[in-house]
Amino acid sequence: MDDEYPENLVSVGRRLRDELNKCGEHVTPSTRIDPVEGRIWKKFPSGNLREITVDSKKVLLAVENYRNLVESTRKKCSESRKERI
């Protein structure tokens, strides 16, 4: 494990967690993810982090699927708003 933790870690929300679980990565609410490198980190109550990535390629695929899902949802909402106006 590196002494330095990545700076671009983000929390894992429900939808991203679902995508990661589909890809075989077990994540919890205390999990952080590096969406650039595809690495998953577990955060302990002490504040320490430990990498728990099984397959970084699958993590990157899950992140891409999540982004596509978010984008399609935004598009549907935008179209719905335009129809109401």
C-alpha cells in the first residue's frame, strides 16, 4: 500500500454501489473510489484507508456505466422539463 492516498477519492452512492456490486466489487458506505485509476479504498473509523480493489478494469467499467446512467437520467429530466414549458 502507498503511504500517500489519492486526492481524488469520492464517496460511493447507492447507484454507483449497485454498479460496482454487479461487477463483483463489494463496497460499503465507508468505501471511497478513485474514478481515474479504478481503485477502491475502504475507510476505517480511525481515518486510515486500505485498498480493497479486486479488478480495476471492472471498477472503471462500473464507473462508465454509472456515468451513462446518470447522463440518460439527466437527459430524460431535461426533456420532461421542456415538454412542460
